[in-house]
Amino acid sequence: MKIQPNIFENTEVAFADKTDADLKKAKALFKLMSNNGLVSLGSSLANFALSIHLPVSPLFRWTVYNQFCGGETFNECKRTINKLEEYGVGVLLNYGVELKETEKDFNTTVDKNIEALEFGGENKSVKALCIKLTGFGRFGLFEKIQRREKLSIKDKREYVQVKNRFEKICKVAQKNEVPLYVDAEESWIQEPLDGMVELMMKKYNREQCIVFNTFQLYRHDRLDYLKAQIEKAKEGNYILGAKLVRGAYMEKERERAKQFGYPSPIHKSKKEVDADFDKAVNICLDNLDNLYLCIASQSEESNLLGMELIEKKKIDHGNPRIFFSQLYGMGNNVTFNLAKLGFNATKYLPYGPVKEVIPYLIRRAQENTSVAGQTSRELDLVKKEIKRRKSC
Ligand SMILES: Cc1cc2nc3c(=O)[nH]c(=O)nc-3n(C[C@H](O)[C@H](O)[C@H](O)COP(=O)(O)OP(=O)(O)OC[C@H]3O[C@@H](n4cnc5c(N)ncnc54)[C@H](O)[C@@H]3O)c2cc1C
């Protein structure tokens, strides 16, 4: 079957799970989010309101939270998950609480992730749990390690704790057969993170693929890194878990490189990033014998390319080694159309207490205004579906 290039224009499929009222609300929200000034003002006001403990949670819950998050509890998430399941869409769970920096917080994050893995073990639609290693250890510690600074005895103990926390999670993931997708973060801490992930892949990816690393193709060195990791996994006789993304910290990376006077690790243009992303998808699909792949992108072009290559290489649409993923609340035209054609489509689904997830939501809103055209594309699709329904 040939994949139609206009497949993602099908808004009937894209919004099949949405009521007319849901669509109206999404339209209002994306309209607001397309206004840079309003998002910036709203973010500052939200941060201020939180800092003086104003009760803003209900407002957030009714607006952005419901659009982008699964729920505050697993029970609430279950409703979202069941609804997605009806359309053949799975989820990647993510405990959306960020920016914690104390040992107590790190231990809480481990406990929360263990709960999520156990929940995932009982729910087939949970295809993986997404974690950040900065949820288990101090950012400053990772920086120090990457700078190859001498670690104090206290630092060394702390590092052992971080590795123990990660390994504890890997063990529970293996027991519950829920893969772990480890996020890629800022380039100046990524080396120790990669090291830890590689170690866990060697240990836990012998028969199944439990641990995935993330490859940020906006970095000009990551395609080579991916190739080297594929070879290493082959030689070491373990499975490589590869989640491909473009990368979320472009502006921060460039600013830092400028500030400290080193060459930016980010490609100079989007075109180069796209070319590396395409090559990475192609290479991964050619190495499925010892690799599991997740194409994590909102881009219609990248998802279309993935689908076309799968067809061209005569791989089953539902091959259990290949997943696609988009953020919950966005890119439904991609996810639902992928699922309709039998591909393993998933949504990245953050959950957690509204108040604690607000920083994630603010970032989402800001990212939407900074990613050229994305919000207007979402808005156009919602409008198109509203119009289509009216004409029926
Ligand atoms: C399921 C999922 C998991 C994710 N996990 C991670 C993760 O672990 N780590 C992480 O960093 N991000 C992660 N992301 C975020 C991801 O990196 C962003 O969503 C992504 O960058 C947006 O790109 P895109 O492929 O969706 O689409 P596009 O809209 O095609 O690409 C936009 C991206 O291209 C790059 N770009 C844009 N302009 C330029 C330019 N001028 N020069 C160079 N590059 C440019 C930037 O990376 C920008 O974000 C994840 C996203 C999803 C959906």
C-alpha cells in the first residue's frame, strides 16, 4: 500500500476522540498560544501567582493542563489512556514534575517512577516510561563530571546514589516489562548521562529492549554517535534502544556556547538537522536486528518519511521494534492517522499534580510560540475539523 502524502490532512481521523466542545476549547487555547506577547505575559503572571501561593491551579487545570496532561492520578490517567486505546494509540508516561534538586526530591522521583512502572505493567497501552536522569541527581554534579573535575568524597557518594537510583528503576522496569526512555538533556551534562545509559543498556537489554537513550539530531556530532552506538551494541551483544529527537534546548545551547566562546554543538541550520534526522531514521530501520526505534517528532515530514521507509523496506507497519510518538495535546493529525494505518503510534503523556506540572506547561506554551508555525498549524487543523463537522 502506498502512503498518501496528504495523509495528515485527514482531520476526521485526527480528532475522532474530540467532542465539538473539546474542539472549541482547543481552538481558543491555540489562538491564545499563537500570541507571543500573551504567552510571555501569562507565563510571568503564572510564575508570580505560584510564588505568592495564589490558587491558580483550577484555571490551569481547565485550560492548558487538560489539553497537555493525562491527569493528576493514575486513575485519571486511565481515562485518558483508555480513550486513546480505543483509537489504537499507546502512551509514553512521564511524571511531569521538574526542577528538583535535593536528595529527598530525587528519592521521591524514584518512588513516583516505580509507581508508574507498576501501573504500566498492568496497562498494555503504556508503551514506556520517560525519565530524566537529572530527576535522580544534581545538575551541578553532572557538570562537574563532564568537566572532568576532581570529585570530592561527598560528590563520589552522591554519584553512586544517582547510579543506584537509576539501576533500581531499571530493575523495576525489567520486572514489569515497561521500557525506559531516558531523555537527552543539555550537551554540557550529556556525557555522564550517556555513560550511565550505555551501562544499563549493556546490563538490561540482553533479551528485551528495556533501556533507550535519546539522540538529539540537532547536534552535529550525534549521527556519528548513533552509528558508533549501533556498532558497540552489536559487538557487545546487546540491543540498542534509540529514541530520535531533534532537540529541545537549541537557544540555550547557542547562548551558552557564545557566552563561553566555544563552537556551538548545534547544526547551523534546520536543513542540516532535518538531513541528519532523516539519515538517522534510515540507519535505524536498517539495523532493526539489534535495535529498537522510537521516532519522537511532531514533524509531518519526518513521520511521513518513517512511514514511507517502513513500506519501502517491506517492514510490517506494526513491527514491535518501531514506535512513533508525539506530545499529548498536539500533532493529533499525525498520531491518529499513523495508528489508523497500523503503525505503533503513541502520545507522550505527562501526569502529576496540577501545581507541580505548571513549569512543564509554561515551557510547552513558550515552546509552541518559538517553534515556527507549529501553533498555527494546530489551530488550522482544529478550525478545519470544526468546519468539516458543520458541513456534515
Ligand atoms: C515523545 C517526545 C520525546 C522527546 N524527548 C526529548 C528529549 O529527550 N530531549 C530533547 O532535547 N527533546 C525531546 N523532545 C522534544 C523534541 O526535541 C522537540 O519536540 C523537537 O525539537 C521539535 O522538533 P520536531 O521534530 O517535533 O519538529 P520540527 O518542528 O521539524 O523541528 C523543530 C526543531 O528543529 C530544530 N531547529 C529549528 N530551527 C533550527 C535552526 N535554525 N537550526 C538548528 N536546528 C533548528 C530544533 O531542535 C527545533 O526544536 C521530545 C519530543 C517528543 C515528541
